[in-house]
Amino acid sequence: MGFSQQPFPMSSHDPSSAPAHFIRSRIRKELEAGQHERVITRFPPEPNGYLHIGHAKSIVLNFAMAAEFGGYTNLRFDDTNPAREEQRFIDAIRDDVHWLGYEWENECYASDYFETLYGYALHLIENGLAYVDSQDADTIRAQRGTLTEPGINSPHRERTPEENKALFEAMRAGAFEDGAHVVRAKIDMAAPNINLRDPVIYRIRHQEHPRTGSDWCIYPSYDFAHGQSDAIEHITHSLCTLEFEDHRPLYDWLIEHLPVPARPQQIEFARLNLDFAVLSKRRLTRLVEEGHVSGWDDPRLPTLAGIRRRGFTPESIRNFCTEIGVTKSESVIPFGVLERNLRDDLNVRAPRRLAVLDPLKLVLTNYPEDESEHIELPNHPQNPDMGTRSVPLSRELFIERDDFMEDAPKKFFRLKPGGEVRLRGAFIIRCDEIIKDETGQVIELRCSYDPDTRSGQPGADRKVKGTIHWVSAAHAVKAEVRLYDRLFSVPNPGADKERDFTDFINPESLSVLDNARLEPSVAEMQPAEFCQFERLGYFVPDPDGQADAPVFNRAVTLRDAWAKLEKSLKNG
Ligand code: ATP
Ligand code: MG
């Protein structure tokens, strides 16, 4: 365990301004009452998939509580089920937590505690608090009873501690097949809480473990390993989601009857649900394995690897998690809230660039053929500190195809035959002529520009209703641009029990535009840099891109007056 405590990475995260929530208030009271000296938390993923935005909620909460109250957070891999766990998931989880901006104090593995946990099980056996049951899993399940009926005692419940100990030792030594025996805590088969009806704490599983290899052929159950691992690490607050509320009496019973070094307290909070998305590893695994998406980092997925590739910033995700807060009641957060946090972050920080996604050629007939110039454009309209850049302009340009309309309604303020618009940062142009191909498709606009309307000229302030973006045809960089929409076409794809959630995948969740043109400065952008393509949204380079064939992802659209206009035009 070799991770030193780093200074808390979030200068913007001022605890005094952090919104109150019940966990924060409760911890503060406990500290004031002298119950703890500091707060130690952990984030305990099972390494059987990638982290998603729901995990981010838990990560942000755990790290925030420890940092605010003078403690630290461990990253603990809950690797008790070797059948589904893999090293690549461990690596991806480490990357994602780092990327979110957090440093854990210790990197821990439940498998590091296998010997201790074995000792704990033995302790229960020796004290008559656990026994070896030799019935099969179905029989044990059938004897558990229901919410209204008590369970049935196993015929092996009264085995003596000596008998149980000998069997357990033989289990460990590999004397039995999978499923021949289990160890169960001896609590109460009539307990109203089913979790207390003699839960299984150890199983035989002849399976290699990614970390312990073939050292073990018995593995502790999740419920047995989880609370004890927290105690071993001296975790003060085991923060977890509400579905573990009913397990708390079991965890408390185990802690009470075992010689553990600390007594963590568990506090449950509501998990994050996001509309138009699925946030369960089982479902995410299916989307990946069945090829509905390109991988765990497909930008349409709510995995941290996916939204990071899409262009979400760690700041926007931390802000989102802080904004949605921590409560005990389940709710569904609109995907748009996540997007708004990204926009709010990038609006301040993203340099502006010009790009044309669906190019239409435009020729300035009164611009000299062999000349070009550089237009100095601000990198950010409200932040002069971000400087300017020069964007080349010449006789042949590209504009956005939908910035031109031949039979335009009165309220269409972009380019139309005989109409005028301003080219962003340059001058006013008039559309004089339309060239079409034999199918009737417009392939070129011939326009004239008004030199008097350049910046510094007498007509610089002349007003026209529309301003459009452009790139110089000769200078622009050709690129592929990927636009994303919701992965599902319904808000809750898992709600319909008659149908599989994959039936609701939005066929238009990805559109690829392979003929986009970008201003030359964009070609130098590196992965993890971001910019705003003016009027189009926030974009990042995708790792699929090559030096001579860049690929860009749209992270999120702009809150844009054009979109509204578009809508009102469509509606007549
Ligand atoms: P899933 O339900 O997606 O399969 P999980 O709960 O099995 O996930 P773990 O790896 O066990 O995944 O989760 C690690 C931690 O993250 C747990 O403490 C869990 O409570 C928390 N967590 C998982 N999903 C969410 C969520 N949607 N919102 C908040 N916390 C979550
Ligand atoms: Mg879990």
C-alpha cells in the first residue's frame, strides 16, 4: 500500500460553501461530540466492469467527506468473486479515479485480507456462531422462507464447533468439489430481516484469482468480506447506496461478534439514476459485449471512460455530483443536468474556433484570386486574456449548408438569394448567384463582399441580421466529426418488463460527418484539449484521429438561439 497523501486537488471545492446534506451534517455532529478524530472513507468498486457516472457520485462524496474532515480515502477493490474480475478493470478504475482528480491514501484489495477473513470465519465457528452446511444452494435458498414466513433450520445447524472446524479446514485444503459445503453464520432462521437468516459467509470455488492465483479454493461472500474489510482499514464511515440498508444489521452483527480492530458505521444514500441511460454494470456489460457500442469508452455510454472520451471534463462531473446532492430518496436526474454542467464549465474555458460540419462552397467573386489575408479573431468573446489567433481567409470559402436557404421564409436571417449576412469577424457579403448540379442540388454560392464593412472601415458597424461562420477552402483542415445523441430513445429503457432494454437503443445516437472543414489552428489540438466550434457546440479530438485525418467528438451542443429559431421555422 504505497500511496502518499497528496494535497487535496480541488482548489475550487470550498467546503464552507458546499451544500449541506444529511451525511455532512451527521459527520460534523459526530466530530463535535468527539466520536472520531478524523474521517476515513473508502471507495469500494468490484473490478468487474468500468466505472460509470453513478460511481462518480460515490467517489466525490467519499473523497469530499474525508478531505473536509481531516482524513483520507482508500481505494479498495472488492475482489471476492474471481469469476468476473479482471486486471484490465482494475487498471481502468484506477485511471478513472485519478482522472476525476482524486488521490487515494491506500490502494487496498479485499483479497489482501483473505487470511484474516478466514481467521474471522474460524473464530465464529469456534464460538458456535457459524457452521458448515452441506446442502446444495437450491435447498438452502428454499429453506430461507419469505417476508411473511420464517426459514427452516438446516439439518447441519447443530454440528459441533470441532466438527465444523475440521470441515472448514478440509474445505480450505481443497478436499471438496465446488458446492459440496458452505459456511453459514448461525444467527436466526426466524429473523424478520432475511439477511440474518444464517447467511452464507464462505463458498468453495476452485478458481484462479487475479491476485491470489491458486492460493485459495474457498472465497468469502461479499457480505462477509465487505464490512470486515472496512474494519481492518479503520474506515470510520462506510458510505454506500440504499440497497445495503437491509444488510446493515448483518454487518453490525458480524462486527459485534468478531475481534475486529475498528467499528465502522454504515450510512446509506440514494443511488444516482440518469434518464435515457442505463447505470448497471450488468447492462453496460451487455451493451459492450453484444456490440451495441464500440467499447467501454464509447462516447455515448455513461461510463467515466465514455463521457471522458466524449469531452466531459472532470470539473463538470464533480460540479454535477455536488449539484445533485446526497439524499435518502431515489430520483432520476435528467441527462440535461449533466450537459448543463459541462456547458457551464466549457463556456468559461473553451477557446472559440471556426468549423464547418456540412460544407457548401462559397466564392467571393470580387476577391482577388491569388490573394489571402489573416483575420484576427478573439479566442474568447468575454475573456481578452485568452488572446487572439489569425484565421486565413481567401476567395473560396466553405459555409454551413444549412446557413443557406433558397426559398427562405421571412424570418430566416442567414444567407438567401439576394440577401446579406456578416461573415464572422470579417465583412458583409451578398448572395448574387446560386450554382446547382444536374440534380438541382445547390453546389456553390457566388457572392460579393463589401470591403467597407471590415473592422476599422466606415461601414464596420453596418448591421445585418445574421452572422455566420466560415473557413477558407484552401486552408481548412478536413476532418471527421462525430455527433452524439441520447443512447436510448426512451427515458427509462429498463422500465418495460416485457421488452429488452436494448430494444430502445436510439438508432440516431451517433452521426458521423466525414467531410467537415476546420480552421487550421484546430489541427494542432491534442486529446483532452477542448474548444468551442462557434455556433455548433463544444468539441474534443478523438483518439481515433491521425495527424493527417483528425476526428472530433461533439461533447455537447450550445444553448443556442439558432436552435430555437430552427424549431419555430419547422413549426411553420
Ligand atoms: P452496478 O449496480 O452498476 O452493477 P455496483 O454497485 O455493483 O454497480 P460496485 O463496484 O460494487 O458497483 O460499486 C462501488 C461503489 O459505488 C459502491 O459503494 C456503490 O454503492 C457505489 N455505486 C454504484 N452505483 C452507484 C450509483 N448509481 N449511484 C451512487 N453510487 C453508486
Ligand atoms: Mg456492488
